[in-house]
Amino acid sequence: MARLPRYVLPGHPQHVIQRGNNRNIIFAGEDDFYFFESCLIEACIKFNVRVHAYVFMTNHVHLLMTPEDELGLGKVMQSVGRRYVQYFNFTYQRTGTLWEGRYKATLIDTDHYLLTCYRYIELNPVRAHMVATPEDYRWSSYHANALGKYDQLVKPHELYLQLGQSSKERQRAYRSLFTHHLPEQTIEDIREATNKAWVLGSERFEEEVASLVERRTSPLPRGGRR
């Protein structure tokens, strides 16, 4: 099957996944996490992309990002990918690719899925049975979004800022979103949309995006065209 072209709408958030090749590790030690983070911070500043939520797992990363122009997201991922591979190969005396092909991304319907995507990302270590709570995982934006810890990488989205009048109110409201796990169907919807480059949103949002990018933004229903 031919790869669908990516669609990027400036000012609209995207859920991005970059995996290690064959699901192999991409972070072998603490220094690796720090270097990847520094590369990402520099690239986001340079190419004007905001990161709202993230988690660095041992063999993949999740990012919730908003680019301010059509090229910024791709430039960030390309820059970080190249710099990190050079660092990783030199550090561990290896050659060849590190990544499992190109990164995967899906456009997010802010009104319906943005805060859900925050939770999906930051709960990843819990679903993987690595920790009991998102607070227990070091390499996640949960510490910034829920606990107010300074994180140079994290730039709050406008919808997050609407959770409360003060930072304490926002953090408290945000933590309340984690009192229940995400429904399995929601998890599957996010995974499918990201892996297959579909839009993650309401039917109306999908139709609006499709009219702008001139391509399908969701699977065809069985039995005919939508």
C-alpha cells in the first residue's frame, strides 16, 4: 500500500510517534535521555514548534506538538533524528539505522481529543507496567502538567490553560483527569489514527480537514465511500 502523504495544519496539534528499528532500545542510559531532550528543545525553538506533552520510553517516544508552519514539524523530527543517531552510534560504537522508518503522526481535533491525547501519552509507562502511576516515571511531561515542575521542553496548550485561573488550579484539574484509565476503545482509536495517518477527531472535524488537504482523513466504511 502506498504511504499516505502527511497533512500539517499550522497551529493544530499533532500526536507523533518515533519508534526504534525492530522495537529495539533507543535509550540505553540516562545520558541518552538527556541528549535527546536537549536536541528536541533546540530544534523546537529553531523551527517554532511547541511540545505540550511527551514521554520517552526505552524504545520509542510520544510527542504532542503544535507547529506554527507547515514545515516545522518535519524539520524538528529530521533534525532530532539525525543528531541523535550520530550521537547514539558514536556512543555505542554501532552503525546503521536506529529508527523504524519515518515518524508517524496524526492531526488532533483539539475540542474532542487534545486532553485525551495528553493522558494517552503520559499514561504510556503505566500501560506498559513500568510504573504504578505516571508520577513515578521520570521522562514524561506529567511532572510539568500535573505537578508544576519546570520543564524547558513543555509549552502549555491554550486548552490546558483553560483548566484553571492559576497554575495550582490547572494542575489540580489536570490531575483529576487521571483518576480513571482511558477506555480501551479510545486507546485503540488513538493508535489506529496515529499508525495509519488518519485524523483523530469528530466526523465534522475530519470533513473540514479533508476539504483542506484534498485527501481522505479516515478509513472508508465497509460497503462504499463515505
